[in-house]
Amino acid sequence: MKDKSILISVGIIIYIVMSGIDRFVYHIPNIIYIPIAILGIALIIIGFFKDKSK
């Protein structure tokens, strides 16, 4: 259970931080933003489905 919540938390933090920086601080180039955003979304999805496989 703890691994699931850690993965979801890290994914959400990555996505929110990247979105906030891109919108309010500095425009991040798409070549950097897209892979990191996909990584954050993938961590969230893995966290949701990790518990269902057990």
C-alpha cells in the first residue's frame, strides 16, 4: 500500500511542479516538458494499477 501511495504522490508532484514552472515562471521547451510530464502521468497510472494486480 505504501509503494502505491508513494508512486502516486511522486507522479502528482512532478506533474504539478512542471506545469507550474511552465505556466508561471519559465516556458519549458516541449522536448523537455513532454517526456517529464509523461513520466509523471505514468507513475500515477502505475500507482493506481499496482494495487489491483495483487
